[in-house]
Amino acid sequence: MLEGAKGKITLGRVQYKNTLPLFYKFNLPFVQIVEGTPSQLARLLDAGLVKGGILSSFYYIQKSTVYQPIPDISISSFGKSGSVLLFSEKPLKDIETVKPSKESLTSNFLTYSLFRKFLGKKVSFVGDSADAFLLIGDRALELSLSGKYRYVYDIGELWYKHTGLPAVFALFIVPKEWATDNPQLFAELTLTLINSREEFFKSLDTLPLDRETKLYLKMLDYRFREEHLRSLELMEKLFKEYVLGKF
């Protein structure tokens, strides 16, 4: 698909269950979808192979001069996220090292920020010998149900506990230039995403999904309101405070 040809655009979709509501009724002729993990999509965006999509909020705060979020769309949680989890055999106060998620940007940053800002310790990100490891997405959801680890900490829950704000994991972003040049398509994309979200949750109880998935998706928040903006602003402040993300 040629970018810019009649406004056509290639957008990224994170390949996790938590994107189901946004793509439930998503069928736009001017959009081509590419799937990947949050970190993969960020690399594709940097390489110019996708132009936007549902991307890490941590990526967005570093590129906010270039990208425009779709209004009232995010993947967030007011409390438990269900799928951004820190697994350990140690209590939180004894954790000194963390193995970060290779798939994530936002979750790694939120975890580091929680320890440093609110728990008063500068954890080190290391490899397999870490006291705890961070897992996101469907794999985190599945492992949490196994009961294999003594301690499982939900990063969304910890963020909300310490800030009173939702954890904003992802935003749907497009280039500002594209949004300006294609206002009708931008509006159509916005309305399609909002409609997809609303229709999905209206139909959720009758959809052919297992009970755990339905309960998980009901935990999440897909809006973007004043509280979400304040959370994003706090993330940006912490990003700048911690030497522009060099953690």
C-alpha cells in the first residue's frame, strides 16, 4: 500500500487480546494493518514501515511532536490490568533486580518508575538471574492463572495505588501531518474505533470468548479522559527526570 495515495495509511496492531475491542468492527478501505508486539511496532514505526496504530504510550511521550493520538482511545486500567505483571518468589520490598519484558516499552518504564519514585529504590534491569521478571500480554495472563509463582504484582494496580491515576499502556496514534492533510479520514478512523469499542462491550457477553478473557477485558479501560491525560503527563515528567529514559 502506498502511503499518501488518497490518504491510505499502514497502521500497527498489537497482537494481544486487549486490542480486540478496538478492532471488533474495524474495516476501513484506506487502512492496512500490520501486527506485532509493542516493541516490534515501535521499531517498524522508526523504520517507516508503519505510520501509526495502537502504540506504546511510552513511545508516544518521546514522539509527541510528530504524532497525534486518536481522541478518547487508549488501553488503560484503573487498578488491575490483568496482563502487565511482575512475577517473583520475593516480596516487593526485597526485589532489587528485574528482568524487563522484551516485548514492552511502557511496562518496563512504569515498573522502573514505581520502584524509584514510590518505593524508594533504584532497581537494576538484568537477565535471567533477576529477583523478578516482567511479563505482558496474553503470556502474562496465562502464567498468572497457573499459580506457579508465590508473588504476582500487577503494575496497573500498583500505579493506581500510588498515583490515583489510570495506567495508560497504549494510545492509538497517527502522524500529525496525516491527520491535518486528511481530516475526513481522521474523523472516520476516530469514529470507527469508538464505535468498535462500544459495540464490542455491548456484545461481549454473547461473544464466543472464554470466561477468563471476558473478565479480563472488562478490567480494562479503553477511553482517554482527563485522568488519563494527567497520568500521561506524570509519565512524561518521570521520563525527563530519569535522564530521558536511560534507566
